[in-house]
Amino acid sequence: FSTTVGTRFKEQLGSLMSAIQATHVHYVRCVKPNPKSVSAEFDNALVAEQLRCAGMLEAIRISRAAYPHRLPCGAFLQLFGGLAGAAAAKGATPVDRAGSAAAALLPDGGYCVGKTKVFLRPGVMPRLEARRTVRRAMAVIALQTAFRGQRARKAHKATLRATAAVQMAVRRWIARRRARIRWAAVLCVQRFCRGRLARLRTKTLRRDRGVVLVQSVQRGRAARRHFERQRGAAVTIQAVARRKRASRVVKKAVEKARVKRSYEGQIAEARERLRAEAEEKASVEAEKARLESERAQLEGKASNLEEALKAQKTEHAKELSQLLDGQEKELITLREQLDATKAALAAEGERRGAEERRAEGLALQLNMERASHQKTGRALEEERAAAASARKQLSAAQQQPRDGPSADVGRAEVSKEAARQYEEKLEALQADVSTAQARETQAKSKLAHATAERQKDKAKLDRTLDSLRMKSAEWESERAEHRRLAEHLQGEVLKRDQWLKKAKDIITEYQKRTLTMMQPGQPAVDPPSPYRNQTPRQTPR
């Protein structure tokens, strides 16, 4: 069986149709914009002719004649579900809800609900859009009405507050003006009353002036006599006290000078300084406790003052506590340094004791070497004397007449043997002397080295003590500065208390005067005032 071209074409066509039926086909119609096939240029007649020949215009006309508007169910509910109200919520699926909404909105028909879309006839979509636009406009108007009402109410409340503020300011100004007028009248009456009292007082003083002058002269004379007697007695007592104090100071200075000559005195001085610092710390703590108690009393007195004064007192108290804490820290640091110095002094004392013992040993060894050297020298002198006597005997024996050749030979041999022995002893003694001199030189060098080390240690200890004295002086100056600052702060607080007390007195006086002036049927009486004895120029403003 042979395959022809027609059979092959038929098979290919069948496979193509099978493939097309197995897929979802979408057709694309190409429209040529212009005969030149260039971009951005359209020939309307050519495009319309192509659409007409392809049947697109006819398909559009047929589509518009039936249901031109097609919306998915979700889009239809989103656009027009609000117009339907509760009907848009009926149904389990979007298609059912879209059908319920369309039935509520279009009771006369004009729509069709498909599987996924809602189809609308011509003219239905514009009506729904118009209803939607009207509903949105009404909602916008309601929102604008609520916003404008709220803004108007807010402006009205602000106007009421501003009106009340203006009224309060005007009433306050009127009250102040009336108070100034009343105060001026009170001051005028006070000036006249005080002037009258001052004139009466001046007349009385002029009348009593002579008596007072005589009394003052007599009292001054008696007071001068009494003062001269007291001054003489005070000078005598001061001289005796100063003499005793000077003698005690001289004794203490002599005792300190005697103690300072030794290391034990220096250690005692360091202990005394430590005890003085401890006493100073105790005094500083007592001063701190006193300042804390005074601060508590001042806070109790100033409990009714303004918040600004309380904050300022609290800041002063904090600064004082910080200064005292810093002082305590510095005292602790100085104490640690003093302990370290004491430890260094102890170590230095031990090392110095070891050096002294070593120097004493070297000195003892040197004395022993010197004694042995002297002993060797004496032995050498004795040997030299013996050698000299042997030489003399030998020379005398040589000068005597010979008894015989054998005797001469025996004496010569004996004398030679003795001389040789003496020479050997002399050489040994000279070697011992040189050895002793070398040892003496070595001991002297060791002693000089120990002395130099001792001098260096002493200089180092002196420098340490000087630095401690300088630090103690700096600490004393800082502590005095802190004390001055605390006294200054205490004075400031006392000044503020006095000023506040005076201000309270003035306010009480003013309140009494105001109450007296406001009581009807009673004469205006000037109550007791701290400024009664002042002139009108000193009247408080």
C-alpha cells in the first residue's frame, strides 16, 4: 500500500484538527494601518474597509443590539451592590448575589445573568451609573455637612473662650485700677499721719535733748573707765595665755625635732598625720551631718514656698553632697596612699635594717681583717728582726777566728739554712699581708656601695614624704574651699528665708489694711507696720 500526497495531506489535516480541538483557540485579526506599512500613521478609510470586509462592524452591531454591556459578577456587585442594599447579600455564590442585586435594581428586566457575567441591555448601564452618581453625591454632601458642623462648633467654642478671656482681662484691669486708687489714698493718709507723728516726736526730742546730752556724756565716761579696766585685764590674761601657749608650742617643736631625727620619729609623724586626717574626716562628717540637718530644717521651713525655690534648694543640697562625696573619695585615696607609703616605709625599714646588718658584718669583717693584718705585720716585723739578728750572728761568726775548716763549714751551713728559712717565712708573711690588704680593699668598696645605696634610699624616702606633704596641703586647700562654699550656700539660704519672711509680713500688712478699709462704719486705723518709723520716701512700693 503506497502513501500518496493526498493521503499525507489528509493525515496532516486530521492531526491539525485534533490538536485544534484539544486546545482553546483565539483568533487574531491583523489590520493594516496604511499602504506604506509605517508606524504612527493611520488611513481611516483603509482601516474601516478592512473591518467591514472582515465582518467586525457587523459583529459589533449585532452585539450592541442584544447585550452590549457585560460585567463580571464581582465587578457588578462592587459597582452597584450599594444601590441594591440587603438584596446584594442574598445568595451563597457571587452569581446568586449578582442576580439578586440585578433583580432588585431592575425589576422591569433588561438584564441577563450568565455563569460568570451579568449582561445588560442598551440604556440600562447609564441609568445605573446615574443612580450610583446621585447616591455618591448624597453621601459626599452628608460628610461635608458633618465636617462643616464640627468646624463651626469648634470655632464657636474658640469664640466663647476668647470672649471670656477678654472679659477677664477687662475686669482684672478695672480691679487693678480701683486697687491703685485705694492704695494711693491710703499712702496719702499715711504720709499725713506720719508727718504729724514725726513733728510731735521732733518737738519731744528737742525738749529732751539737753538731758540726753548730759546723760550720754556721763555714761560715756563711765563706760570708758569700765572698758579701760576690762581691756587691761584682758591684755594681762592674753599675755599669760599666749606665753603658756608659746611655751607649749616650743616644747612640742623641740619634741617633734627630736622625734624626726630617727626613722621611728618619721613613722610616728606619719601616724600622727593619719590620726589628724581621721579627725578631720570625722569633723567633715560631723559638718556634713550638721549641714544635712540644717538642710532638712530649711526644707521644713520652706515647704510652703514656690516650686522654683524648692528645686534650687535641692540642687544646692545635691551639689553639697557631691562635694562631700568627692572629699570623702579624696580622703580615701589619701588614706590608701598613706597605707601604701607605710608599707613602703616598713619594707624600706626592713631593707635598710638588712643593709645595716650587712654593713655591720662588713665592718666587723674589715676590723677582723685589719686585726689579722696587724697581727701579720707584727709577725713580719718579728721575723725581720729575727732575720736581722741572724744576719748579725752570721757576720759575727764570719769575723771570728776560724777554729778549723770543719767548724767553719758547719757554721756556714747552719747560717745559710737559717737565712733561707727566714727568707721563706718573710715571703709567706708578705703574701699574707698582700692578701689581707686585698680583702681590706674589697671590704671598703662593699661598705662604700652599701653607704651609697643607703643614701639613695633615704633620698627616695624624702621625695615620697615631700609628695605626701604636697598632696596633704592640696587636700587642705580644697577642703577649705568646700567649707567656704558650704558657708556661702548657707548664707544664701538664710538671706532667702529673711526675704521671704519680710515678704510675708508685707503681704499680711496689706491684707489687714484691705480688710480694715472694706469694713463699713469703722474709721481707717493704720495697723502696726514694720515701716511705721520710716519716712514717706522709704514706704514700700
